[in-house]
Amino acid sequence: MNYVDSHCHLNSPELRGGIPAVLERARGAGVVRMAVIGSTLADSAEALEICRRYKPYGLFSVVGIHPHEVKDLPAGELPRELLDTAALPEVKAWGEIGLDYYYDLSPRAAQIDKLAQQLEAARALNKPVVFHVRDAYDDFWPLVTAERAPEKAELHCFTGSLDDARRALDRGWKIGVTGMVTFAKAEDIRAVVRELPAEAILCETDSPWMSPKPFRGTVNEPSRVPLVYRKVAEVKNMALDELTAQVWRNNAEFFGLEEKTRV
């Protein structure tokens, strides 16, 4: 089987020093596509460079400013560097962007303002959006009104309620499932996954974080995304090959990738 890791941070300090070995382990595990995600100006540029350098491993980039990092952006318009990078055809989506009220590492007003700006920029470029939302759905949903909501979006590393998931599904969005689905105390996540149509699911590592059982607490990497697929298939009572094939199609549709290149 061939797996996609729809969200990893090979540009993180934990992984960037050993990328060739990480990619070889991913290939050995059947992971043949990986989305490398930006969260700052610098590591968005780095995500693009990594994808260019290691393109034969099936890498593609997503760029944007994480809510933790918007405090470092200048007031006013988004940096031209970010807009120019996001406009490149090899950048497949804008993200990860959103609201995080769990850590509050950026002022909430700044998070809201820069989320709105990045949504407008993504819309202008016709790019899908990868959202990070944690403990902030009360403010998030009013921001993604019909006038502003992207046509294609994913709620990455989903930790919301079933009602939040249904709101996303009503918009035709995807739901990102991480190694959290394997955690003993994450029955609330499994309950949501059980109700999701397979057509809405993306499976991801969010590496170097969110390592699934039995590796919880260690540095995560894309080679472990099959463990997420296996747990999702178990929760949904689906055959693993059926789920994997569907999630491949979901990624191809969402990121605008060639479906026929499955190896």
C-alpha cells in the first residue's frame, strides 16, 4: 500500500538534520507522498527548498504563518515574501493558519487579524487552506462565513467536537487525523472519526509531534503515518486497503495532485 502523510514538519529542528534518513524510512514504510508545512516566513521558505531538493520522495509544500507566530509579523499587509512564495504552482496550499487559544502564544486580536488576512490571500490565489484551530472554534466559525470561507480547507490535527466536524463537512472540508487517534484517552477523537465519511479524511503525523502508540513521547516522523491509517480503519471498521485508497484520492483532490502517479 502507498500512504500519504498530509502534514509533517521536516523543516523542524528535530528533523531537519536527518532528512535523508527520515525519507528513506518513510519510503520503506510505503509513505510515498508528504506535505511539508510552513509556520513562519523562514520555515515556509525552508519547506519549499526541502521539497525541491527531495522531490523524488513525493514531497510538496504548504506555506503560511501559524497562529503562534503571527505576533512576529509586522502590522499592516502580509509580507511580500510570503505572498510570492505562496503563489508558486509547486506550493499546494496555504497553511497552517488559524487560532490557538490553548497556548495563547500570540495575542488573540493579532491571531484573528492575521487569519483574516491570510484567508483573503489564499482566496485571491485560489489555494486550499490548512487550518490549525485549538480551543478557539467560537471565534473561528464567525471568521469563515460564506463570504470568506475557502472552497477547499482542512481542519488539521482535529481536536474539536462532533458539531465542529459536522460544520466542516457541511462546507465540504477535510478533517486531519493524527496519531492522537491511537491514544488511550482519546475516545472523543475516535468517536468523531467513527462518524466521518471516508471521503473527508486526511491522515497525518504532524511530525515531529503527535507520535502514535507505541511511540508516544518520542520524535515522530512520516514513516509512522501507517499507524494512523490502521487505527482509523479499525475505528471505522474498514479494510485498510480500502481506507488507504480513499485517503489517497482525498489528498489528490485536495492538494491538486496527480492521482495516476500512485506507485
